[in-house]
Amino acid sequence: MATFLIFIGMKKIFVFVLGFILLSCNPKVIEKIEKGDIMMNAMKGKYSYAQFDSMCVADTLPRELDEWKFLGLVDYETKGRHSLFLYMKSNGRNEIVYKVEEMMDDSVKITKRIIKD
């Protein structure tokens, strides 16, 4: 009787392992992706507030960050607060995305990405 129960238990384990192998070995389906939009980093780095102001003047952006989209974040480990600002601008067929992060040392981290068709 004990041998029969062990056989049933082994059979269940074998069916489970075989099912897992069959499900994990399915072919990967990759959809064909046509060439589309291209994203390029035009600016990425740490800049002073004067450089940020110059960028806003040159790119005709609002200088006040109150007019930008705001995202407030809190670091889980250090409990430090981070402020991210986002601004999107259309330039003909291209779109430009600006991301500004305020740093604690009187500077900002700016990422400017151009999305081309």
C-alpha cells in the first residue's frame, strides 16, 4: 500500500515537471516592428540654474517650473525627497521632451530628448 502511494506521488511530480517543461519551451513569438520613431538624447547632464535659464530662453520654454508637469518622489531607503519636472514641446513633426531634476547643490539635472519620425 505504501509503495502504491509513493508511486502516485511520484506520478504527480513527474506530470508537474513534464507540464512545466512543455509550457516553458514554447517558441517565443516576436512581432515584426517596423522602423518608426527615433529618440535621441540632445542634452544630458548636471547644469547650473543660469544654464537652465539660458536653455529656457533659447528653446522658448517657461522659466518658472510651476508651469511644468511635477512629480514628487521620496526615496525608500534614505527618505530623501526628489522633484522631477517634465515639459513636452512639439517642433514641426518632431517632439522634444525635457526632464529636469532639482539637485541639492544649487544645480539641476537636465535630460532633453528629441523624438524624430
